[in-house]
Amino acid sequence: MTSGSTYITLGYNFLQLSINAIDEMEKQGNHVAIITSGASDDDESWDNYHEKTRWNDNNIALPVLFNFYHGIELILKGLILLCEGDLPNTGKHSLPKLLSCLEQSKFPPSETLLSFFNKILQFDPNSFFETNHKNLSVYNELLRYPELQNNTQVHKSCLQGQEELGLKNFIHIRDFATGVKENIILWNTTKNLNQ
């Protein structure tokens, strides 16, 4: 079986991709509309527009969120294995179920770390999950496909074209991603000192 640290390392990679993309979004300001001088031809104007909006939430919101939540899923699975818990047989992508398994593991991590994961699972960027009448149990379906298995369309407009509000939410997600790493390192250091 794959080790818990292997899951955590891969999870970090997904979180890092989200962090880097959000850094680029912040640098560009998450603008949807760009004002130009009008001196350019149409092709040059479109090229300019695409360059200045490359990292906005219209283009990267769903992939960034998918990478973020997938990273959290892998890290939770890795922690469950490290804490001698049992991975679920069903709902393998359900973040609430994974957190519950972690809490019930033989040697659960610190309350601080568990509390941090609870905060992540309670955060709903621009009410995306509420708008779609879903929760983090099905994040992988909501963020990967334009419709759910029952042919219900995924409502993504609350995540896209949000400019300042969207940027604020994505910065919050970046802070969560960074905080996961910091909290795991702190827990691991404390755990090793107590052994």
C-alpha cells in the first residue's frame, strides 16, 4: 500500500499549483474587462485582452478549486494512513467523510490541525456548493464536469467574472492551502518532539 507521506506529498503538489495560479490571478487583478486605447487592430486587441485576463477567474476558477480540493483529499488520505486510520470503502472523494475517518483514526492529529480542516470544509467560495445544492462530498464531480450525473447543469457563474470579490475568495483559498502545509509541519514537529 502507498504510504501516507506519498499521498501528502502529491497533495502538496496540487495545493502548490493552486497557490501559484492564485498568485498570478492576484498579479493581474482578476479583471474581466480591459480598457484599451483603441489604436490596435482587432487581432492585436484580442491578444492584449487574452494576455491581461489569462489568469482571471473566468479562465481558471474551476481548475484551481479542483486542484485545491483534490490536494486536500490526498492530504486527508495521507494523514489517515499516518495516523493508523481506515480509508473509507465508499465515498472515497468525500472530504467530510475523510475528515471523519481522520478524527476516528487510532492516533488522530492535533485538535488544531483537525479544526483547520473543518474551517476549510465549511468555506463555500461565493456560495458555489450552496448554489448547486451540493456539498464537498461531490466536489470532484462539480468541478470537473459541466453537468452532474443526473444531467443537472453545474452553476459556475458565482465563481466566474467576480473580479474583486472573486479575487478575495481565491486569496482566502490560497491562505488555506498555505496554512495546510504550515499546520501539518507544526503537528509533525510537535508529534516527533513528544515521542
